[in-house]
Amino acid sequence: QVQLVESGGGLVQPGGSLRLSCAASGSIFSLAAMGWYRQAPGKQRELVAGITSGGSTNYADSVKGRFTISRDNAKNAVYLQMNSLKPEDTAVYYCNAKYVRSYWGQGTQVTVSS
């Protein structure tokens, strides 16, 4: 069983930065592929960034060059550094772990507005 708890969301002005954190419980963290997804009102949940157990990363085209995903297996944590934020980045951001099955956190709200 894996439990995921996100933190770090909030209100930021356009052009600003936020760093999201996801703390994971469970012994399989280092084996799991981790990802950040987001869901804006009226839209489907979409993958923002992913990182494999080996550290390979992938990003949605809309965030390439602005967001960086990283993981710390010693701390059972994954992070999403978000720079140059835009109003269209406003959404609830969810942490996801995939190992045999998929696990989700409860989400953290990110609002980009002046």
C-alpha cells in the first residue's frame, strides 16, 4: 500500500514560481514510476511530468522548459519545480505512483492569478 500527500500549492502571480512536494509512505517508492498530473475545472486530468524509477523524465509540451520533476528516494519524495507560471497552469495538481497499480494523492490547488 502506498499513501501520497501533496503540499506546496497556493496562489502565485503570473511569472512566479512554486515547488510542489509529494511525500510517499510504503516500501516500494524507489521501484515506482512517479508523476504529477493536473486537472482544471471542466477539463480532464492530464499528465504534467513523470519520472521513472531510474530517473528518466518526460513532460507535457505545455510545461517543457518551465517545470522540473525530481525525486529523492532516500526521503520517499517527489517534487515539481514550477517556474514562469501562467494562468493556464491553474489546476489541482495530483501526485501519482505506479507500481503494479496506480496510487493517487488528494491533490493540491495551484492558482496563478494577478
